[in-house]
Amino acid sequence: MGKTKSVVAIVDDDAPLLESLENMFESAGYVVRCFSSAAELLSDGRLMDVDVVVTDVGMPAMDGFELCDRVRKMRPRLPVFLITARHEIVDRRRPQAPGGFFRKPFDARELIAAVREALHRASKEDDRED
């Protein structure tokens, strides 16, 4: 039996960017789940069905850093990538991004490559545990 496609969760309150990221990851061969808020991803166990999270930093109610913290408590090894247009945040808070940090506008190929590498590493770690 073959491996199923990896599931990428995208969290962003900017609908056009959310759609753009969805199209980008789908064209790269991933299954995509889109969420317009961090709370939406964290509700009803949805986090358990994803392999990687890509989230905007600047969102109302719960920002990307808080979402990252909550994800790490629930699923410590789940890769989380943070994206932001605020360049000063990247340099100051980079160590808090367990997957990676990308500044808008980012290179789509670089983000996809980073996600692919994080999923590959996670897969290798899972194989070692079996």
C-alpha cells in the first residue's frame, strides 16, 4: 500500500493569500486544509489530521506565535512555518519557529522545499521509532 499525500494546514486571515497558498501547495502535490484563524485549526481535533502547519504571524485573537506555542504543546514534533510581512519580527523571533520563518513576499519554491524537507525529516524520525 502506498503512502498517502502529506496534509498541509494553512492558517491565515487574509482570504486571497490563503487561496494563493492553497493553490501553491496543491500544485506541489499536497493535500491542503485551510483555516481563517488559529482557533479554527485547534477546534475539534483538526490539528491531529495534518502533517505540517504554515501560519501567518499577524492575525487577530491568536497570532502565529501563540498558535505555534499551542501546537508544540499538543504535537511537539509537528513542523510549523511562520510567515510575516513584518521584517523586524523575523530577526527577533526566528528561534521560536520550529519549522522555519519566511518573510513576505517569499519565494514559493523555497517555502515548498522547506516544507518538503521538514516532512522528510519527520518521516525519518517516525521510521526510527518503529
